[in-house]
Amino acid sequence: MLNVFFRHATVAWIHWLVVAACLSSPWAHAEDKVRFATNWKAQAAHGGFYQAIADGTYKKYGLDVTLLQGGPQVNNRPLLPAGRIDFLMTGNLLHSFDNVRNGVPTIVVASMFQKDPQALIAHPGQGYANFEALKSAPLALIAKDAQFSWWQWLKVAHGFRDEALKPYNYNLGPFLANPKAIQQGYSVAEPIYVEDQGHFKPVVHLLADHGFSTYSTVIEARAEMVTKQPELVQRFVDASIIGWVNYLYGDRSAAHALMKRDNPEMSDAELEASVALMKQQGIVDSGEALTLGIGAMNPARIQDFYQQMVKAGLYQSGDVDLSRVATMQFVNKQVGVPLKATLLQR
């Protein structure tokens, strides 16, 4: 056990020396301009990136980062292969599998979430405390895109039935009106809205806790950038990881101010409630991230998720070259682990 500890510590120390050398070099202070886009409006699930802007972490890593938020009328995905942005925060690995299958020259360089926040939520006291009971619900409110992705996995892996399906249009009304209904939800958002509008705490079942093993909130880059500018990619990944550590365990007030500026619908109360759920559910900092650092990835887990999706009928075996989905080159280096320990001691 000690050998494992010292090996990890040595890797982390060497990585820090390399980064420190980069940060002290003249070009690091030229602040390379980076355009980074998210897939939705500003929210706590983007907090680490806003933190790295607000507290100057990106600048310390020689980066001048412009963050472009997504939204219901905004699709930032095509901007990455077109070269109009440098990095893209996207959802889970299904997007990345599709990119490879379709010949889109992008690759995942880090995963900020160890667990996908996709969840099924239900009313308390209706017999849904056990995940397997959800498949017997008479009404399942699921958005159309989800019906053709993870719902297919639920049918194959857990026996859910199409007969219960009705579209979820991101209106809580039908769910709140029917105590026997279940619906999809983002585990760090919808429970807050249900409690606010319905005045009860819903039962929340993370799909990740029942075998849906995808990474989430992944950072994608163009394959060409990974090949030609690996040091820039490394600095962006490292700074983003540090941003997430400071956001979760440090003073996040400045990040919240930036998010409220970009998305005035957000409030401090909602942002703090969402952070609490992220910590409680182990969305960001759990599993291998506890020892290897936030952003950690494992090729075996990516392969496991792909095989599950093949069984669910989303892909054919051999559709996707998994070696082109993600690279471990920039993660698993314990970045942020010592900082977390320091912050937790305060």
C-alpha cells in the first residue's frame, strides 16, 4: 500500500514540476486566448469553469479564457470541429461515441463528472424507494431524445416498458399532479425545483448508481490541437481541475456572481443547493477522482459503457473505435488532490 502511495505521490510531484516550469516560462504569461463553450446556460454544474475565470486560475496558467454558454436556442457542438472554439463541454460519452462514428475529429481530454447526473425522480411514499420498483410506474415522463438513448438501456438492463412513456416537456406540472408518475431529471437541479414548486423532497435515483457508467461533463478538443498543442491542452485541463477543486471546497462567491451575470435566472440559494447535491451524490469527486484527481478517466470504464450501449441497441459492435473517443494523456495526475486536502483543513 505504501508503494502505491509513494508512486502516486512521485507522479504528482513530477507533474507539478513540469507545470511549474511551464508557468514560469515567458510564453506562459502571454496568455493564450482560448474559446471554451458549454452546452447549457450557466449553472452550478459549470461552476468549476467559472471559478477558474473568477479567481484567476486560468490566467495563472497563461490562458485568457472566453466562456460561451449554451442554451435552448444555442448549439455549440458544431463550433468545435469548425475551429471556432477550442474546447467544448458536452454531456456524456454518447456524444463522443457519435463523433467518432461520424468521423468528427474531436476527442475527450477530461471528464469533470465521475457520475452522469441523469436521474429518475418520484413522489415519496408511493413505493418507489427501490429503483427496481420504478419500472412498474404507470406513467414515465421522458423527453424524446432520452427515449432514444438511455431509456433504451433502461429497457434492456432493468426491464422498463414503453407503455408507460409520455414526453417530458420540461414542465413539472404533469409530474406534480400525479403521485404515481416518475420523470427524468437532472439530479442537481430538478429536485430543487420539485421541492420549491411541490413542497416535498422527491425520491431521486441516479442512473449512474444502477449501472449507467458513462462519464459526464466531458471536455472535448480537436484531435489536431491534442497533437500539435498538447501543452496548451494540459494547461487548460489542469486549470479547469483546480477551478473545480476551489469551487467545491473553497470560496465560490465570485464564481456565482459570474454565473448570475450570464444567467440571471440563477440565485445564490439555488446554486448553493445544487453544489450540496453534487457533493452528496458524488457527481464530481468520487471513485477514481478521489485518488487520481478530478477529471479522471479509465479506458476500461469507457469500454464497459460502450458495450452496454451496444446491448441496448444504440450501436453495433465495431461502430466506434474506442481509442479515438478519449485520451488519458492529460488526466489521472493527481492535480488538485493536495489543494483539496489543504482546503478541507481550513
